[in-house]
Amino acid sequence: MRKRLEILALLLISMGNIFGAICYDGVRFCPCVADPKLDKFLLVDERTGKKSDCLYFDERKLTQQWKRFRFVMSAEGDGLIWLRFGPLGTGEIPIYLDEIQVNGVLLPNGGFEEKSPDGTAPGWNLYHGKVVSDPGLAFAGKSCMRLFHSSSQGVWQSMVVKCGEKMEISFMARTGSALESFADELGKAQENLELAVKIAGSARGLASICMRPNPELARCVNALILLSEIQLHISVPPVGSSYRDP
Amino acid sequence: MTPEALRDKLLDLTKAWDAERRRSAGDELPCLYDKPEVFADIKNRILELTQFSAELKIDVLLDLVFMKKKELL
């Protein structure tokens, strides 16, 4: 039995390679009844007719260009629901959201133009999300929402619904780039080195430790530079040639 | 190659990635869109680098602690 499962797993992995599995996330819109114990009504997916107190609308493919996605649903009762937006995947590469509307009307702070000093968005609950202000990046206005770093991340806000009311929820979404993810991860190594250099600089006796060559680190940096050159076609001169992997 | 020089090299690499990201922002599909194995390779290298740099940071911190302790004694 175990052997069969192993063969099946290998088969699935090879199929993924043949069909070109992707490392990029899609987007998931998930409306839910806020308190199913209190509000005993269901939401209806108008496309499929599916009824549940929690619906899932998935869009698997995002591109780097902004695109509007639309979902239509209705409620079978009066009450409060959550509108939750998040990535569909691992959360390793950022996705961006902007201009979230219900029946063509922007939700409160649906364009994420209001921003708190800590990067959160007033009117929204968020987990691992951040408002980014860059007119070149946002679809409209100056800001949009960036989700990154966790598959459970997302933004959500509540909305009052009425029985039988049809709602078209639409939003703009696009994917970020793997290069953003790499730069973000590499920032942690940079911070470590920065701190090591600072500490060593602050204490005379320690400076010599930090000035010592570190071949392990140098080899690792060169391996990354080589990968970047071969796979991403982005060239940076390597550190001393003696630190290359054999 | 000192940690200071390596830090500067990583900064150069980050700048080069950022320049490429800006250059390719108009492309419909981002880089490595259908190459998850390459994405994982590069991520693993970065994680390894983060681990080595964290070890160096801890070494320097411990040296500082012991040096201060010696000064007090």
C-alpha cells in the first residue's frame, strides 16, 4: 500500500513538471456569515446555485497586469457577513488588491487610500497585509493592498445583507514578482550581516572577528549570484574567484 | 571577503533584481512563472545564506557578551 502511494506521489510530481506547475498564487474571495449561530441563513453562489454559510470564489491565475474579477451571490436572510480576500496558494509571492466594490460602489476604504502609520487600512481587518503607497503600482489613486508571507493572510470587512438581495462583488487584482520575494528574503541576511558589522564596529576587540574572511558565506553568496545569472539572466560580478563551489 | 563586503555584494544583487523587476513590470507573466523548481532552488540558497549570516551574527554577539564579562571581572 505504502509503495503504491509512493508511486502515485512520484507520478503526480512528474505530471506537475510536465504540465508546468506554477509557483504563483491566485486569489480567493470568501464571503461568510459573520455569526452562523446567531444568523441562521445561507449565502447563494448565483453562478452554480451552491448554498453555504461560507462560499469560496477562486481565481487561479493572476498576471502582472491589473484585472477585474467579479462574483455574484445573494443571501437567504438578513444579517451580517464577512467579505474576505486572500491569496490562493502559499503566500510566497506578493499579490495586490485594489478597488473593491459591491454592486459598482466602492466599499469603505475599498481603494485602500486611507492608511494608518503602521501600514494597516482603516475599515479593514488584516493579517499579513500592508497598504503600499506607490501611484505607479496602484490601479487607481495612490495606494493598494499588498498580501505576502503567509497562506492564511488576507483582508476582510463586514457588510450588512438583506434577504434576496443580489450582490456583485468585484475587485482588481494582480500578482507581484518572484524577484520581490527573493529581495525580501535576502533582506534578512543583509540585516544579519549589517548587525554583525555594527556590533563588531562598536567594540574594538571584536572588529578583528568581523574582518576575518568567511569562506562559507562567500561561497554561498557566489552560488546565489551564479543561479541568478543562469536562471534569471541577472548578472552581478561574483566575490573573489577562490570562493566558488567546485 | 569580509562580512562587510559580502553585505555590500548582497545589496548589489538586490538592486539588480529590483532593476529587472521594474524593467519587466509590463510583461504579462512575471519571471519564473512556470518554473517552480527554479524558484525553490533560489529560495533554498537564500535560506542557506540567511542561516550562515545568522550564525555569524550570533558569534559576534556572543563574543561581545564574553568580552564585556571579562572586562567586568
